[in-house]
Amino acid sequence: MELGSSDDTKATFSLADEDHTLANSVRFALNQDPRVTFCGYSIPHPSEARVNIRVQTTGDPAKEVLKDALQDLMGMAQHVRTTFDKAVVDFKTSEPVKAMNIKP
């Protein structure tokens, strides 16, 4: 998080060892929050595994809004995983699979 700012409604967070995959997902989650007035991310240099995420809010601390967005993102990922796992089980136990003699 950037230091030296007395306004906690805006901040830039730097995440090491990350790339577009996480940064774009976090940006999406942040943009779903009505408390966010701006968010975006940048990668300082292609050879550096780091992303900077900028968050500006309507009044809540940017750090708390980012934390909430990350928790929401974890919930979305868990939902996708559960849905995928169920679909795999449903597919493996379906009649066409048994008829084709495919072993699960």
C-alpha cells in the first residue's frame, strides 16, 4: 500500500509475484462494489512479476474495500469449483457414459 497519504479512501496496492490473471479478477470484483468510484491495475514492467492495483472509494477505507472484494472473489472461485466438481460427477454417472463403456 502506498505510504504518505492521509486520505484512506484511495490507495495503490502492490502485489508481488502476480500478473493479469489475478489483477483482472480483483479489478472485476472491486467494480461490483458500489463503494468503489475507481479501480484499475497496471504492471510496471513486463519482466517484473508485480501488479499495482489502484482503488478509490466513496468514503470507506480502500484497504477494507479491497479486503471485501478479495473475500467476494474467493466466494466466486469456491462456487465455480463446486459447480465444476458437481458437473464432473454428474457426467461420470450419466447413462451415455455408461453406454459408451467409458470408465470414470
